[in-house]
Amino acid sequence: MPTTSCSSGGIRQLHDPAALQAQVARMIADPKSGALSENFAGQWLQLRNLNSIRPDPDKFPAWGPALREEMMSETRMFFDYILHENRPISDSSTAAIPFSTKVSPSITASPASPDRSSGGWT
């Protein structure tokens, strides 16, 4: 059975920087880390509040359920990028990396966006 941070002696190993880094990398690589993006980013960035936002339709005619979902999805993709690429948290306010989906380019007029499926830019 693989050694994890909670196994016998595993807690003591976390005092070793290399062991700690290995455990962090293991946890981030786990598919369950998606819950971190969903829950932490949802609470920290208050993404859940988007469900209760009702902007003035005259000022924001494109606002609707599709755009709301796209905004939440883009934010989670960006948070995943910071997490999985081991980027500094300061990138959350300074990065010039747009994550556009099908609805948002018409709203944000982003010139380019990363194509996460191919790792390139569209």
C-alpha cells in the first residue's frame, strides 16, 4: 500500500521538505483535487453568489444562465491552472492568461484564449 501523509510515520515525514512536496504533488494530481477548485474557489471567490445576481437586463442584455455558468467555469479553470501549474497566488490578480469559453468571448472580446484540450492557444 502506498505511503500517504496520514499513514504510520507519514506525519513525521512531512517535516522533510522533499516528502512534503511529494505529498502535495500527489494530492494535486489526484482527480479529487477538482473538489478543491469547486469548493474553495466557490467560497473564496464567492462564485456561488452568481446564482443570485440579477443584473439590469438593459445594461447587460447578454446576462443569463449560460453566461453565469461560463463565468463560473472560466474561474474554476483559471484556479485549476494556478493549482496544477504551481503558479503563485499573485497570478490571480496579475496573469494575462484568459480562459474563454463559447459564450464569454462575445462579452469580454478576448483576443486569444488557451485551448485546454490541446494545450495551445485559439
